[in-house]
Amino acid sequence: MRRLIVIAALLGCYPVLLVSALWPAPVVFGVAAAASYAVEYVATRAARPLPELLSKVHLGITLRFAARETMALLLVARTTGADSPWFAALAAGVLAIHAVRALHTGLALRLRQMLSSMPVTTRNLDVSALRVPRMPPARLRDSRSLPFLYLDALPVLGAVLGAVPATLGAGLALVAGLAGTLALVPYVRRAAPLTDGAKVLRVVGEQVAKYRPEVILYFSGATAAAYQARMWLPTLERLPRRAIVVLRERGMARHLESTTLPMVCIPSSADLMSFRALAGARLCLYVSNVGRNVHMLRIPTLRSAFLNHGDSDKEASFNPFSRVYDEVWVAGPAGRDRYRRAKVGVRDENIHEVGRPQLEGISPEGPGLPYRTVLYAPTWEGWNDDLFHTSLITMGPRIVRALLDHDPPLRVIYKPHPLTGHRDKSATRAHKKIVAMIEAAELAKSKARHPSTAAGAEPRIRHLVVTGPQPHLYDCFNQCDLLISDISSVVADFLASEKPYAVTNVAGLPEGAFHERYPSTEAGVLLGEHLSGLAEFLDGEDTLARARIKLRGYLFGPEYPDAMTRFDAAVERVFSGGY
């Protein structure tokens, strides 16, 4: 509905502009032109799919601006006369503004091409020898050159006052556009040396060789999957061995949290396999099964170990692809048993139990609030129907509705999987419905709450929707008393807190078969399709505390030595040759 309103407001201005230009009615034209600029600005921000939609039907932004300029010329022609030299000057000025915009776009595209053609980019490495120039302001380097389009507001609105003000406005717009274009030239000139790929590789290679990396964390994937590598960065920072992160997708480093680890991004497989600076490393760790792993796996001097990005009962935790690695590192006995049961060709002697070091900060204590907090953290819909474990589509809105309506009141934290909606748009619709429900509940409580802050007033419960990387999932664990989730590593990791949890039975399996197939659920309450078990989970007695403690040991291994010590020992075993 909002999109339709914006489209109607945007396109509705143009008939008014045309009529007021031909009539002529300068004041009406000025009001309509100002309104059209305002709606145009809103459309590019508040209704983001709108510009793409209009472009598909040949009503792109350049055409819309050109149409407004044409109507301004019509207004001047009607009020001053087409024979006036000011009209000719205005027409030439408007065309010149577009010429300057085209020149700026060419320079911006050239700058982007220079930077994107670099064979390797880095983070936390000294590459000052490359003299990488500072980037110009975002508005200046935007290849769409939108700010240059808006400069035409000077002649268009000036046309309301007459030909002379409109022409002067065109002159000012032209000067401003030329200034912005010329300001980009030094940046393009300073970036030119970065097109020398051989030099860039040599300089970066020298710095990596100087660092002498011993352990590599390798990651390739979509930006939404950056969490898979992000979760391992603090662990690698704590290793006594020198670790480096190798990425394959440009810009991926921006989606990883702040870290002291050096990072290199090498998009080309040929450049990666010939990047000799990594030859001194002995161990490469992989966090996901993707096709581009093969480029690093081809380096014969590297011992490969698959870490995975979570330890769960999902099929990803016993994927047959795992056979390509020299070793598979799992958290505890449960991970080993998964591969044994699955019989996917991973040899038992190649499986090593290393714990989950990143879980050390998870507290067994709740947030200590006068009300309980429930974290609902559904998984995503999976790459295919065989991997479909999400409750979001079939149960999610009903679960959240029940939590919001519960008496006594509960606090709800909703944290969906980062890949939600990646395959099935109905997951996106369910997500939006849940967000709307939580926002409505917040609004209703805000309106109903008396402004008095006197003693004895009911505490305000603030629900939370978490769609970004912060707060971290483990921070959400520490903020909640109870968890509702699906078959995923969220369930396994939450067991580190030993707090009660419930798992959705999306497939509708019998309880015995469900627990047998998904061992991480054995110490949790099972939620059926019609939310059977939810009332018991929220209001019943907790009888599974002992089971959770026992299951925690099965999933993560012994409490002593701690997980970081065991992880470090696994790394050292590789360096000592104890395969």
C-alpha cells in the first residue's frame, strides 16, 4: 500500500506540471515541482524497490528529471517566449548539466573499476607501499550521480520567477556540477597505480610473508552468511599460533566484526593458488561447505580441517562433502556419533572432538528481571525441502502471539536466522508479520501505560527484535530465561546455559522418533503443530534440569579441560605431525 501511495504521488505531479506549464500558472508549477522533488527523495529511501520498478517500465529517474526540466522549459517558453535568448541559454544550460553528470559518472565508474580490479584486498596488514588513496565522500563516488540530478532544482524552480532566474539557476547548477566532477579527478589519478595487479600481489605477499601465518581460516559465501566465519574470529585470536583470514568475496571483510587478525581477500582462484605467501601455513580451517573451498584444498602443503559454523542435528553437520577434508572437528561425542550413524564416508579416526570455545561467555543465570524473557530464534528454510526445519512459516506467528498474550506477561526476544527468506518468500512474510505483531504490542503498551512513575507502577516490558549482528546470539542467550527454537545449532549452543528450551516439531514426527533422530532435543520440550506442549513449557514444572546437564556433556565433551584448551591442543597436534 505504501508503495502504491508513493507511486501515485510521484507520477501524479507530472500532469499538474504539464498543465501549469502550458496554462501557464507559475505558482502552481512551483508547488508541484517542489512536491515532486520531495516525493522523489522519499521514494529512493522509504520505498527502495520503487526506483527499480519504475525503471522496468521505462520511467527511470533520469527520464523523470528530464521530463520535469522539459516542462520548466515549456513554462519559460509560454511566459517569456521561445525566441528569447534567455530561453536558448536555459535550454543549453539544462543539457550541459546532464553532460557534466555523464562525465562524473564516467569518472566514478573508472574509480570503481580500478578498485574492484585489485587482485587482493587486505585488512590489518601494512600495505602503505601501495599508497591506496583515501576514498572520496560517498555522494561524490556514487556512479549513479544522483546529487548531480538534483542540481536541476535550481533552474526548474527558478523558472517560476522567469527566464533570467531560471538561466542563472542553470549556471549555478553547472558550476556546482563541474566542481564536484573535477574534485573526483585527483582520486582517479591516485588510484591508477592500483591497476598494476602484479605489484599489488607482490606488496601484499611480502606483508603476509612477513607476518608468517601458521593457521588459516578460510571463508567463501554470501554476505548474509558472514556469521559463519564471524563466530570463530575471537577463538582464533586466542590461539598462540599466528592466524590469518582468507576471504573470496569482495567487501566481505566489512561484514565481519572488528578483529586483530590479518585478512586477505583473493577473488581469483588462480591468484589464490599462486599466492606463495600462504605456503608457510600448516593448517587451514573451513567453516562451511561451498564449491570455492576446492581452490584452497588443492594446496598440498596445508592440512585441512572442517570446523562447521555450528554443531547441530541438521544434515549440514554430517554432510558427505566433509569427506574431502583431512579432518573433521566436532564439539563432542554427539558430533562423532552423527557421522557414525550417517555413514557418509568420514573415517572415525579423522574426527576430533575440540569443544566449542565460543560458548564460554554463556551464563547459566537469567537476566534477573521481575518477569521472564523468552527468546524465539527460528532457523531458516534451508537450501531444499529435505533441509526444511524452520517453524517460522507454519508456527512462528502463532508462537509469538501466544507469548505476547501470556499471563503473566513475558518479554519476547525475536531473533530470526540471517538467511531467513533466502529461498522461500513466505518466510519473509511470516517474519514481517511477527515484527508487526511485536511493534503493535509495544505501541499498545506505550499508549496504555500511565505516565506516572510512582513506586509500585508495573514495570515496562520492552520486547526486542534482532535482525542484525548485534546483539549477538549468545548475548540474547544471557538475556533470556527460556528458548524456543528449531532443529539447529541454536539449540545445541543454548545447552551451554543449562536453561530450559523447547524445540518445534515441524515435520510432525512421533516424539520417540523425533528425539532419536535429533538427540540435541532430548532434554527439551517438544512443540507440536498445534503448539501442544507450549503451555507446559511456559507454566509447568521444570523436570529436565538433570537431563540438560547430561546432554551438555554429550554435545560439548568434558568440562575439564576447557574447550579452548582442547581446541588449542588440536591445533598443536597438527603442527607436531600427530595426524
